[in-house]
Amino acid sequence: MKEGCPIFRALCERWEPRTPLPKSFFSGVKHTKNLGDYLLHTARLIRWDVSRQCIFCEHKANSKEHLWPKWILKRLKINRPMRHSLGSHPERIVPRAELEVRCVCNACNGGWMHDLEELNIPLIGCLMQDLALHLDRKQQQLIAKWAIKTSMVQDAIYTKSRTLFYTALEREAARRNTSLPEFTRVWLGRLSFSTLSADGFDIALTLHDRWREVSEPADGCVSTFVVGHLVLQIITVHVPEKYDRQRPFEMTTVIDAPWDDLLIPIGGTNAINWPPRLHFINGSGITKLNHRLRGGMPKPF
């Protein structure tokens, strides 16, 4: 990564040390051939000032992004105060559902993010209003990209006591419409009644390599959204560099439930039919869904 490139400048200008950097941070630099890649890899040690820079590019964050797009609020006819909770933060009442965060620039908000929203309106619009759909590979990818974009925006809401989970490269890939973050899973479900909710938390995981019988620590981020009758759950895991990326990536749950019948994984090569065989019937079911992937010691927002 060259010194003159925008991402390198962003790293130098926009990240500020939260605490004095440990000695290992500096000693590790001499072992890498690419300082920019090393800084990206150690992003968890740095505080990203989202009030100054767009989370998706190098431009100034001069635009507010809605966690819930206006078209969703309009279709669901939600104009009342909402309960909002993330991680271990106490639940709070927000006066209106139009939750906004100044984390993007005008170019991103009015450009690729707007285009992604427009492409998803026919799909998510039908699902959230409880209309059965046959989703081909391309349609699944569109929904998955919308889910990841929304998860990244939610990730930027709380940064006072934590750093952004998604890396600069992952957020740039979302903007360039290239691919989902590595080791990402997205599932779709159905709720028997219509509502609107968001939940998210960081987790610490242990990767079990069944071939070598070696455990490795990893960080993960889980987001769960309920939009009308549509349920979406997203998890992205940052695995150690030495982890074999050719190995299958499997998730185990800590709460027993017929998850294979309640959730449909998307983003594969095969077409799917929504809704799944079973559905969530009340709020306690969504609570179990929120906690099913809390393996290991949670890292709350």
C-alpha cells in the first residue's frame, strides 16, 4: 500500500490511539512487508473517528444514514417511539423510528447505497409484508449485501467504548459491490406478526479445527434485524491469519431449537423458497435467535 493512496492517508489521519499502543504493535511492524496491511490487520487497537470520515470511503462523513430506510417505515406505518438496544447497553426509548447516524458521505449515501436500496425494495418489500417468494442466486446476493450494509451502519452507532468491527477493506468491498466479508453467513426467517427491531453484539469465539484438534481464538459480530415479517441474521467472523481458509466454516449454536427449519441460509448457488418451514411466533423466539450464537465470552457494545 503506497503512502499516497487514499486508504493509507485515512489510516494516518483518521485513526487516533484510544490508549498508548503496546510495545508489540511497534515491534510487529518490522516483521511485515506492507505497513498498510499491518495497520488494517491491527485496526482493533485503534479508534475510528466516524464523525470525521465516511465508513465506506475516504471522504468526510457529511451525511446521515438511516438505519431504517424511510420506505420501510412508511410501509410498516411506524411513527411511534421505539425501544432500542445493542449488546449489553440498557434498553432505551428513542422518540422516533428514524434512527440516524452521521457515518457516511453524500456520495455514498446518494450513490451506491441508494442504488442498493432501490434494487432491494421489490424483494424486501414483499418479504416484510409476508408474501412468499422464490429467490434465485442473484436475488439472494442482493438481500445479503443489503443486510451487510445495514449491519455495518449499526456497527458505527456505538464507537465510544469499542472500535468498529468491520475493517476498512470489508467496508470498501461493500461500496465496490465486490463480495461479502470473508467468513460471513446470512440467514432469513419469518415472524408471525409484523414489527421492527435491531440487535447487535460482538462475541469472542473459539475455532475448533477438527483436522488438527487445535483451538484458535477469533472475534465475531452478530446482527439480527426484524423488518415486518422478515427476519435477518448476519454473522461475520475475523479468524486468525494462520487459520486454513480452505477448511469448511461451521457455526454451532448454544441454544437448542429447530434452526434448520426456522432459518434459510442465503448466498449460495441454489435457489430457495421463502418462508421457511417453521416461523417465530413471539418475541421470546426472537430473543432466543439473538442469543443462539453467543458462544464463548460475549464482547458487548
